Amino acid sequence: MNKKQLSERDICTKWITPALERAGWDVLSQIREEFPLTNGRILVRGKLHTRARNKRADYVLFYKPNIPIAIIEAKDNNHSLGDGMQQALGYAEMLQVPFVFSSNGDGFLFHNKIATDGIIERELGLGEFPSADTLWQWWSTHRGLSEQEENLVTQDYYSDGSNKTPRYYQLLAINKTIEAIAKGQNRILLVMATGTGKTFTAFQIIWRLWRSKTKKRILFLADRNILVDQTMTNDFKPFGSAMTKIQKRQANKAYEIYLSLYQAVSGTEEAQNIYKQFSPDFFDLIVVDECHRGSAAEDSAWRQILDYFSSATQIGLTATPKETREVSNIDYFGEPIYTYSLRQGIDDGFLAPYKVVRIDIDKDVEGWRPKKGMVDKYGNEIEDRIYNQKDFDKNLVLERRTQLIARKISEFLKQTSRFDKTIVFCENIDHAERMRQALVNENGDLVTENSRYVMRITGDNDEGKAELDNFIFPESKYPVIATTSKLMSTGVDAQTCKLIVLDQRIQSMTEFKQIIGRGTRINEDYDKFYFTIIDFKKATELFADPDFDGDPVQIYEPKHLDDSPVPPELPEGEEPEDSYQYPDPVEGSSWTGVAESADSDYEPNVRRYVVANVEVKVVAERVQYFDGNGKLITESLKDYTRKALTKEFASLDDFLRRWSSADKKQAIVDELANEGVFFEALAEEIGKDCDPFDLLCHVAWDMPPLTRQERAEQVKKRNYFTQYGDQARRVLEALLDKYADGGVGQIEETQILTVAPFTEFGTPIEIVRAFGGLDNYQRAVNGLKESLYSA
């Protein structure tokens, strides 16, 4: 057997895995091959999307099912022993494992991050691979774990038997928290972006602490009833009868796992503080979900509960650790033990990227001053001063402004999909109701079919709150549009929400991230891969804040009232306007203040003028797009493709040389598709059923494009097939027809011989035999491809 002729998979199967087994590693529980680390970032181009290539380690070795300890990157035997090391080190950095190996089947290059003898890298023979116990002993000693600490750290997580493991960042969050608790840390903060599985992570932490009997009584606190109910029926379900929900102000002490709204155990009166029915040392562990919602303030209800149970280990979970420049939950919990940001989630492909449509309204930008003595629609004389964005829908209502916004939202949905779930964030409950009415009038046809097409979902409205579950549930068609103020800004798992509208002046990075988080979940079953934010209140200027960590893929600002809210395609060759400049964040900026509380809609003493007849219009237009690396691009598919190709290929000759030398042309096509080049959309723009080769040559180097059919006809005219026998010639003619129908990728795979019309020519073995063997068949196919692209 010639090792150099074998594939990378063969090297793994025949040399690397057997070496691991000989070293005592368990194939079923400790060795994971082709271990997925990321899903691949979603790249958005216009209305289309694709995924970049995901990151996948050839091997991840686990000491226990929950403890990754080593990475192995394999290469075929044409590579040197250490050719995979740099790639493996990148994966090891993601998983934060200390031991890294590279192999080509001849042995291993071993990189030991915690080497004590000064030799970080050394070569090992196939029979010298260290055992799992050896690596764990080195790692445990390096971290200074005692036997008791080690018993907790190695406690298994919960498994439903499907061999499914948490994502890599969840593993890190769980393991870092468990180890910190094992070492005696009692205040812990975990920062994980909305949609990355904070509750599942919390469950696995609690499960391991509970099963090991390290923590026997546990309290999970949340600030939304729906959060508690979802947690009990989903992630926490394995706790079964050991779990209860504190409600009706009853403190039953017979359980081990307690879930509660903090409002259910606290109150303004001493008698309402149900938590005091438990002794201060009753709970061993308290987990506070969405802890940005108030635990930072010393006089908050949450802090009173946490202070009362001060002897318990306390874990705070949040997507947004900092509330203001002065007050932070970091002050209470300490610096985060682990952070997984919005940007990381989008880059890894676990969170949906988003576009931003910015619509500035003239009165918001310029301000508005009433004429002297002017009265509103209810006869109230309007105070004579300049009203601006801070006032609208709080102190002053311009009805035509509300109607304009409702029209723009409806235009967007009509040009995309009218049944895309949409949340409209308003200033207060009164504003949410007026926005509901305006949207009903803009969508009368669908509201007539079902009155729940538009619903106001706010804390004071039982009918609206009753529809919240239906809005969240992917299978429920209605409601489609929800107007709200504060109720839906946090804790609402709206997986299929594709449009978020901001007509609310947001003054807090915390609140801004929470609202964006309503759209970041991906649901492939319902074609939810990205979402759009329409911003009427300049809230997205918070992108400029250094605390923000997830830039948009696109920003578009319509200029005129009649402009479509859907970002346009730029004509070929047209460049975007100058880059949008975010305002510099300065000390005292109005948007660095404290987030309003969930109950701030109650405004008993606010004088609100309602003006019906003041014209409003849209101003400003600018288009910006960002690629997977955050670089500015334009919306023109041709322009973007041209730039991508000129970076990848120095010239047309360079492209032709690389194309000709590639064993599989489809590999080049796939690689460019992963970079965000959409061949189908390009073909649609050009208006021809072209080969990717022609699309690229035409777009980047202005070569005249040929259709696949035209290329196939040229091959037939050259009498390419005359050098082959009758059966081989018929096979090649059929391959040429397949190319004309579906492209080069089809004819490059030998599996094509198992479908019609090839089945009429014989079995794949018989067909290959007609060419004189597999090598000769592949040479014939390569010759066919050369003839196709020789024009």
C-alpha cells in the first residue's frame, strides 16, 4: 500500500485512530472525529444568503464527555508531520485546550502549552501517543486541582443519550464556572449574547453541581413569567419532580430546584417578602437570569434577595454586563468569568446577521415649533417651544409621523414578505396603541382576513399578552406584527422574527442589545437566516459605542418620502456615497444613560399634545454594506464580485491558469461561494444561463459570456469524441449534456454514472472499463473539461 496515494480520511482510519486506541483512548466516549466547532458565518447579499465554510477539527479528544483536552489535525501523507499544527492551534485556542497534535500518519508533532521542561514542541512516534490519564494528570497538576475539586470538575453533564454535546463556547462557560466554584468562588458572572443558549448553559451548570451534591438546594430567578415557564418545560425538564415553581406566594420547602419570578418572592411590604420564609442559608446556589435587569442597583428587589441569601453561591447570566458608566452588575458579581459576544456568535454562524435601514424624518432632524397660540386636536394650547426627537410620542404626538412610519413598515413587508414576524418598539403604551391603529389602516386587506394580523402586546393589555405565545411560536401564523414598548424587549424567544422596528429613543447599550437580541436567533426550517432593523430614532448610532460588539452587514438610508425602504441594487460600476460616519461617543452623550425599567410606561402627569395636520417627510439617503470581515462593500453583486476576484486573482491569466490546473473546477466555485459570490444571482442579472467560469470572466474582466449550451456546442464541433470507441463516446456525449443542464460540478463526480442515461450504458464498473480503467476515465473527463474551457 502506497501511503502517499491515500486520502486524509484513510490516514485517520488506518494510522491515527489505531494509535489512539493503542494508547488507551476510548473510541466511543473520548474520541470525536470531524468535530464541528462553528456553523459558518451567514453571508448576506441582497435578499440572498449563503454560509461561509464552518470550522471543524479532525479530532477532539475528551478526558470525560464534558472535558475536551486535546486537538489533532490530520493531513494526508504528502504533507509533513507538522503541516496541520497552525490550524490545530487555532482550534485549540477556541476550545482552550492545552495539548495539540498534528499528524500525517507517520507519527505526531506534539505541542504542549504547559510544558515544564521548556520544550513546547516535539515529535512522537505512532506508538508514543500519551494516554488520556497522562494528559489529564498533567493538566490537573498545572491547574492545582485537589482531589475534591477534581471530583466536581469531572462530574458529567446531562445527556439525553443522543451523543449531542454543548457547543464549544457553552462547554467553556460551563467548565469555567464549575472550576471556579470548585475553587471556592461564590460570585460569578457569565456574559453570553442573546440567542446563544444561556438557559441551557445554566441548566448544565446546575445539573453537575446538583448531581455531585455540591449544591443541594438551588434557586433560579427570572423577571418574566414566560421565561420561568419556558425554562421549566424545556431546558430544566430533566429535573422532574425535584423542581417546583414558586407561585401564589407559597414557600414549599420540600423541593430541591426552585424557579421563581423575583416579583413572586419580593414586594414593597415586609409581609410580601416570601423569600424570608426560607432561612438565609436554605439555598446553596442562586442563578439570576438576565441579571442586567436590576441586580446592579443596591436598593433593587433582586439585590435584597441576593443579600439575604448571601451565603449561597450566586451566578449572574446576562447578554449585557454594563448598565451605565457609574453602576454595573460587574460591581456585584465581579468581572465576567467568560464572555461570548454578539460579534462572535455572528462570526461563528450561531446568530443571525442583520441589515439596518435608517429612515430620518424631517421633523426629527430639524425640530418643530408650533405657531403662537396653536392648539392641538383636543383644543389644548401647545406650549411655544421647539420640539424634537426627545419629545415625539412622549410630550408631542404628530399623527402624520405615526402614519408615515406605519406606511414605511408596510411598504417594506409588501416588498419582502407580508407574513414575516415583526416587532415595532414604541416609546410607551399610548404610542404602541396609536401605531397599532396606523398599521391596521395600512394593512386593511389582511386585517379583514384576520384581526390578529396586527396586535398590541404590552403589559397592560390582557388580550395582547395572551397572544405573545402565538407570536413566538413558529407554527402560528398570527399575530404577524406586534407593537410594544417594554414588554418584548427581553426574554422573548422570537425565533422567526425577521423585522425589528425602532421608533423608541433608546438611551442604554443594555437595552439596545436586548432589543437587537429579539432577532438574532436562526431558524432554518422557517428560512430565518438574517433579519432587518428599521431605525426611525437614530438608535443604531449606538453602533459607535466601544461597548458594542456586533456590526451590521448593511446600512441603508432612504432619502425621499417615496423611496422604497428595501435597500436597492446599485447599477453596475456605481460606487456608494462616502462612508457613513458614526458620531463619536463623547462624555455625557445622551445615549449612555440608564435603561428605563420595564414598568416605565406609566406616566400619570405627562401633558401630551396631539397634532393631526403637520406634514412630515423622509430625509437623507446612504447605502453601506459590510462583508463577513466587517469591510465596507456595495450592494451591487457585480461590483462586489469584481472586487472579490481581483483580490483573489492577480489577472485574467492568473485566473485561467488556476482554473485550468484545478483537478475539480467546482472546488473553486465553492470557495468563491463561501466568500459571498452568488452565481445564480449573477446569472439572473446578466440574463444568461452561464457557467460560473463565464460569469467570473465577464464580471471581472469584461469577457463576452457564453452559455453552458454554447460551450457544449463548441466541443461537439471540434470532433473531440472521435478518439474514443462507440460506448465511451456515448458516455462523453451524455456527460456533455449533463454539463449543459447542470454545470461542471455534476460531471466531476463519478456518482453521475449511477443515474440516467448512464444506467442504459451499463454499471459504473462496465462504463469505466470501456475507457480502459478508472484512470483513463478520469483522464477523458479532464480532457472534456479542457475542451469546454479552451474557447
